[in-house]
Amino acid sequence: MKWKLAAALATLSLGACGDEAAPAPAETTASAMPDLPVVGERVTILALGDSLFAGYGVDPGQSYPARLESALRARGINAQVVNAGVSGDTTAAGLERLDFVLKGMKAPPALVVISLGGNDMLRGLPPEQTRKNLDEMLTRLDQRKVPVLLMGMLSAPNWGADHAKAFNAIYPDLAKKHGDGLVPFFLQAVIDKPQLIQADRIHPTAEGIEAMVAATVEDVAKALPVKPAPPAPR
């Protein structure tokens, strides 16, 4: 199966659509669905990432953050997912705009989901640089007492064993260091299913995004901070 993973990762160039100016974070369209069985106070989730969050090639309502919001609300969680995905972003670009994105929110998010690092790997940037940038992001969020769910990425085998050893350890190491949640490989649900990849052989289709949401929604739900129950009346 390694050759299939190598071929898939080699063609899944998350930065191939080019760098874009960072847009203001947008609320997903799924937030205006009154018939979903939601309960409790609204929880805001910030989705900070690259084209896998930006929804390249699909309608805005079909992006991963939009579909994640719908999936959480269908589970009774009153979630609002803010899409801060920018196609082509590296970890350096994500770190550069992290504070700007957070300052632009009305209130601190209950959770930040990060999907960054794929473009670093595909552009051949040093894994040490990727680790440093992600570590700094998690440190800043620690200081704000905001929990994080990391969407892990794997090195393409064609980069060699040394790169894989250095790169693949980044996400589990940092999740453990900062006490954050981890999805070991964000693309697991689509990596070996070409029918779930767009004709550009780069980005997931709407169906592929649904598969990724189905595979990760429980991880997101578990990463949300649990509020203590109110004291029982005396």
C-alpha cells in the first residue's frame, strides 16, 4: 500500500492552487439551520488551515468547516465553525495570521482545529521549521487557554525515510507536549479513494469532504471543553 500512499500524497499538492490573500474568517452557511436538534450555549470553533479547510473547488457550504458544523449540530451540539482556511498556507503563514484571526473574533473560540503542514511537506520545507511554527501556534493558544485539535499529516514516501521520521513525529509529539487532541492523518478517509478526489487530483470532492467529516467529527466533539453541570438545587 505504500506506493499508493506515495502516489496520492505526491499529487495532493495542497498549495497547488496558489497563495491567496487571507480573507476575514467567515461563518459557515450551516449555522443558519433552525431545525437541527441543538442544545446548550453556542460553542465557537475556529478552523485554521489551508485549502483542505478553505473548500477549494466546492461550494462554500460544502467546505470541511461548513459540513463539520452541520455534523456537530446534528449531534445536538450548538456549534458555530468559523472558517479561517486559506489555500496555499504554510505553517509560517498560519502562524503569521493567527493573532489577527483571533483578534477579529467577538469572543475567544472554545476550540481551534488546525490543519497546516501539508504545504510545508510538499514544498520541501525543513520539518524542523514546520515543528517550530506549529509549536509556537500551540504555545500562543496555551497562553489564551484555548484547546486545540491537530489534524495530522504524513510525509510522502518519496521524500525518503529520514524526512518521514522527522515530519511524521511532529503532530503526535506536539499534541502530547501541549496536551491537545490529535487526528493522526486528516486525509485518511480519502487518500486511497480517487473517486473522492477532484479532477485536479489535488482536492477532495464534496463527497470526499463528507467522508473526512464523518471520520473526524467525533474527535472534534471530544476535543470540545466540557462545561461543569450546574449545582443541583437544594
